[in-house]
Amino acid sequence: MTVTVKVAEAKAHLSELLARVEAGEEVIISRGNDPIARLSRIRKENNIETAIAEIRAMRAQAKPVTQEEIRAWRDEGRV
């Protein structure tokens, strides 16, 4: 997920924004309507614990899915 914030808001809430970045979100900082910077997590290569933490963070942000939706996705395109 990506969130866009203005410079003043980024200054006021930097710690919160960094926590969101650590959880896997991307933050775009803009001056007015013009994007000027991107905050994203630095990935550590070959670190399984980091990969698992990132997947769990993404799953925590996802909306719940019903069994009916899963079945519909599975059966999509089947005759």
C-alpha cells in the first residue's frame, strides 16, 4: 500500500511514517501536488526472518476474505 503525505505532515509524523514503512508500506512525500521523495523499506537480502515479517505485515493489512470468495477465485474460468 502507498500513502502520500505533504512535507509538513511528514515532519510532524515522521516516527509514525517510519513505523508504517517498517511494516511494509511505501510513503510518498509531496510538495503541494508534486511528489518529491519516496520512503520505502530497505530489504536485507537472504534474510528469511525479514521476509516472513514482511509477509505477515502485508497479511495484517489485507482485508479478510471469506471461504466463498476463495472458492469463487478457485473456480473462476472453470466450466
